[in-house]
Amino acid sequence: MSAFQREILVRFGHCDAAGWVFYPRYFEMVSDFVEDWFEDGLEASAPGLFHHKQILTPSVHFTVDFLKPTRYGDRLTFNLWTVTIGRTSCELQIEASHGGELRMRVKQVLVFISALTGRATVIPPELVSRMHRFSAQAPHPQPKRGKARAKSPRPKKQP
Amino acid sequence: MSAFQREILVRFGHCDAAGWVFYPRYFEMVSDFVEDWFEDGLEASAPGLFHHKQILTPSVHFTVDFLKPTRYGDRLTFNLWTVTIGRTSCELQIEASHGGELRMRVKQVLVFISALTGRATVIPPELVSRMHRFSAQAPHPQPKRGKARAKSPRPKKQP
Amino acid sequence: MSAFQREILVRFGHCDAAGWVFYPRYFEMVSDFVEDWFEDGLEASAPGLFHHKQILTPSVHFTVDFLKPTRYGDRLTFNLWTVTIGRTSCELQIEASHGGELRMRVKQVLVFISALTGRATVIPPELVSRMHRFSAQAPHPQPKRGKARAKSPRPKKQP
Amino acid sequence: MSAFQREILVRFGHCDAAGWVFYPRYFEMVSDFVEDWFEDGLEASAPGLFHHKQILTPSVHFTVDFLKPTRYGDRLTFNLWTVTIGRTSCELQIEASHGGELRMRVKQVLVFISALTGRATVIPPELVSRMHRFSAQAPHPQPKRGKARAKSPRPKKQP
């Protein structure tokens, strides 16, 4: 099915002394983008999960390729797909492009945990079903150097 | 005349270990907000000024009051007025509120400089006239502890 | 008496697309520097105050002048003096210089609050006495544009 | 041979609303740590390479595992080894631990480029020989979930 998509403008403060996006700022964009996905894609506000259900979703893994540099003022298109949806964790594929050119490709694994115990907790069922809407099962244009790409036609299960 | 206004959502990464906005992140919000003002309020993209006209607008002064804490998930309303518009610099008044409650009040002075020489340069005339649209001349509701507030009915001149 | 002093190296990530320190990063440096002052100057670790005594010290005011730009690789000398020490708050004077040239001058007001109630709490007495060691009572070289400077020979009282 | 090692203190601003290190801040620590390695391990200041030789070292790849959360005030021990040293790029293994417990494991690939052309440039020979001092050839304790770990007894070549 379709990806979750947002545009992110590269700000002055995202760039380093060389005039290109400084990589920790890319991870800030990813964090904001995943929050937007929760809010608008999963209809479950991340602050709400935290404040009302004491659920946190820390990242436990990243595989990231920065394919081309991005400069101040570029408008990046971010796309997100779910690759595997497990009982307490999920794997996301995120890509950022500019003018059709892939700039960054990310594999991210999130775990749902209880803020009270610090232990993994099951993903609320209504979120699981909404996550499937964004699954990477439908083929979409193969990026260059696509080795991190999920090949399975359906999202895999994961613990 | 009217203020320039934008809403900024408080992100997970804006907050500190106490769960409130960490003050350097407030300054990141101010930087993004002033960029939006250039883009949408002054019709002069800040990246464009930098890349095409070699104009930078560093901040040389801040007076800031943090009146109430702000937490993760709050949607802050940012307002901007011009207080003084000089030949090479301008003073802005920025306020961030939540639910009508003032959270932060900022006086910021920007200087226009040439990226090539590092020296002050005159504000492009078309920007000056647009800056006046946002002048703080019309009275607007007096915030609490308003001592940093411009009292003059018209924007002052400044070098 | 003498200032609390630390050197801070300007990192790649502190700088913006123009190659100079981006102002929100200056505030990050100030935050780290004040933490170092608690740890080494006041002999009271800020994480310890937070984790064991539930005391937080949010900033409620800043007056900041950026006098000269600072570039990647510069080693800034930060100095801190206490200006006023109140019952629940204190005012600090911070200056950052490079090669004897003043780059940034900061007036910062911290309030001690209880993380549990969010209310102001008295500064622990042992901290008050150590804060006085760094008081700005002894005259030190007057910076340019020194209007934000405390003129009183002794630290003032403040609520 | 031995790893390059530094201790990094987890600051208030590194932590998120949950009180744990926010992952983009981990990447800021990695950036600073690699700068320290250039300065102290490779005897080639990163600002010097940038300002005097117009050499930049952007990161093009990361594989990162966050194994355990880290909280405000923890002192992390960062270790760095070179895994492969190519003509224009190198792969680093970085680990951050606290009290002997592995918190983060990073594989990072840096490319040396000319800031003038944006093209890859050969690593200066004196840096290559110093990089070998930190090669991961000597076995060191196997971390948990060690699949990203280089197994080869000698650093591999890489283009």
C-alpha cells in the first residue's frame, strides 16, 4: 500500500560548517517524521501514548545510508513503509529524496515499552492494523544500492 | 498591524530529562520561526538570500523570559512583530503562548551582513517595506511582566 | 573573587551553513558549562540534585549579546560569576572569549524548583555559600557595551 | 592494537522527556568523539583539515544498535577501532559502555572528500598509517548481538 509522506524543509540549523546537512540533524528529522506518522498515519499521538498510556517507542536499531549531500533550503520528501510488524516491535523503511534523487535510506527498529517498567509491551492492536496500511508489500521503485530493502511481498513477523 | 503567526508543535526531542522544553531547543524554534517569517512574511527566502545574494542575518542580541514551562506535545503559537527597523538591523518581538498563556517572550536583534565581507549591509528596500507590515505599532494585549515590551506607537529607527 | 572557568572547543556540529557558531548551540554550551559549574564549582552534581533531591534549576531569563562571530575549531574560554544570589534564584554573568576577544556575554537567571511540585524551593545552604566564592564583587575588566553588567561591588539579594 | 578511548558525560540536554539519551544526541556524541580521534589519535585536527586542506569527512553509512538505555549523568566510555581502511574511505567500529555494560554499538563509514569539488579524495598517507594503530585486528571482548562485528584478523581494504 502507499507510503506515509511528509515534506521537511532543510533549515539553517540543520547544516554544518560545510553547508550540508549534519547527520545528527537527519536523525532529528527522522524522529519528528516518525512522530508525524504516529499522529497522522496511526491516529495515535506519540505525546498521548506517553502521557496517558505510559508507552514509549525507543529505537533499538538503525541502518542508514547517506547517498548524496543535501543543502540548506532543500525540501526533502520523506517516505515511510512498515517492513515487519511484530508483537512488541516494528521495522520501518524510511527514504528521503529531493527532486526524485534519493538522499538518505533508513532501516529503523522501534520497540514499544512501558515507561513504568522499562519492559517491552505489546503494540496496541488498533495500531497494528493501521501499521499494515503502510506495509512495504506493494513494490515501489527500487532505490540504488538497495541491499537494506525488504524483499518480502508481505510484512514479516518479528518478536 | 498584525503579527506574523505560526504554530510549533513541541517534539519529543525538544524536551529534557525533566519533560519540559530544554531552552536551547526554544532558540531552535525561534530560528525556524524567523526563517518562516522571511519566507512567508517578507517573501524573501532566507536560503535564497544566502545562496544568491550572500546575505546572512546573524542575531546579535537576545532578551528572553521563560514565563511558564512547556511540555511534550503542547502546540505553541508563535507571534512576531517588528519593533525597530534600522538601515542594517532590526529588532523583533516574539512571543510563544499555549492556550492563551504566555510561555516565552523574546526580544531579538538581527543584523544583515554580507557573507563575503562579514560586514553589515543595508536591508534590501523591498524587505524594509514588508517588515513594516508587522510593526508593533498597533497595541496588542499587554503580556504579564511586560517590561521588555516596545512602548512606542511607531517602530523606532536603529542604525 | 575568581571566576569559574572552562574551555569549550567549537565542534563541527556547533556551526551553521555560514561556518559560524549557530546561536542555539551557544545555549547548549552554556547549559553544559553551568552543569560543570555545579559539579566542579559548587561540588553538587546537577544529575545528583535531579535524581536524588528532585531539584531542577530551569532558566527563567537570558540577556545575551553576541559580539563577534566564532568559527569551527576555535577554543572558547568560558567564565562565570554570580551576580545576585537570592533565596530561590540566582543571577549569573557568563562570558565566552577567544584569544582575549569577547565573543558572547550572557546574563542568566536560574530558579531552583522542586521537580515534584514545580514550585520554587530554597537553594540548599551549602550551595549558597559556595556560590559566593564566584561572586562578581571584585572588579574585572569591563567588556565593551557593558550595560548588562552588574555594577554593585557585592552580590545583590534577589527573591 | 588498542582502541582510541574517551569518556563522555551524559548531559541534561542529551536526554529526552523519558529521561534517557535521545538518539540524535548519541550521533552528536559520535561526531565529537570522531573529531577527538582525528585530533588526538590521528594527530590531524579536523578543523585544520577543513580550513587548511579543504578536506571533509562526511559519513555515508551507519549501522547502529542501542542495546540498553542511558540516563542523565551517566559517564559513557567510548571506544573506537578501524575495521577497514581504504584509499578514500574507512570503516570504524565504535562502542559506548557504562560500567562495563555495552550501551551502543556503531559501524560508521567515513569518506574523505574535497570541499572544493565534492569528490572523494585519497586519505593523506600519514593518516593512513596512524589509522592502522587503531585497527580491530587484535581480538577484544565479543559484545552481545555481535553480527555487525568485523571478524577478520586484519583490517580489510576498501575502495
